[in-house]
Amino acid sequence: MKSGQWMFNHQQDGIWGTGSYHDTKAAAIAEGKSYYLTEDYKTLYVGQIEPVPTAVSIDASGILDDIASNVRDECGECAEDYLQYVKQEHEQILSDRLSVMVNSWMQEFGYTPEFFKIVNIEPFEND
């Protein structure tokens, strides 16, 4: 599956998983017509694959809050203002580094999405 390829479906929305991926709209339409009987579906749909972006952006502020909360729970009052005064530029550096690390982890262990969106949906007659 790659961006821009075509698929067919018997409905405009929902999950598009029937049939193959096609480089041309005409090929997807032809497979759709051979796959579904005319008496079952008079109108079919064709659309293009658009991969779901795999880039994840991490906001470090929630993570810093969790760390501070854990330290306060462990240490009590003396840690009351721990990580409350992190400079914005340092928080942004942490966000950037965490984003790179999480995206790398997703790639390494196969957690990137294998699903996709269907765009440019058009009806066609199943004749």
C-alpha cells in the first residue's frame, strides 16, 4: 500500500479493506465491478489511499507534572515546587527529544499505523 493508490468499496464510509491496492482508478473500478454483483450493489465507490501520519509530537509539560507529582508523593513537602520553574526553552528541548525517541521506538518495534484514510471518494455504477 502506498499513498495515492486506489481501492473500491460497497459503501462510502466505514472500513475499506476489500480487494487490492491499484495504481489507477480504472483498475480499482474494474476489480470492484468483478467483485460485487450488480443486484447486490448498484453503486460502488472508489477512493485513494492517504497514509496516516506516523510522526508523534510529545508535550513534555504533562510528563514533567507526572515526575514532579511522583517526587512529591515520595518526598513530601520538601519537593512541593519541584520542576515548577523549568524554563520554557528547556521544556521545548525535552519535548523535541522525547518526540524523536518515541517516533524511533515506534519504527523500531513496528508500532506505526498500518491503517490509512480514504480520500477523493467517488461513486461509480456497478453495471
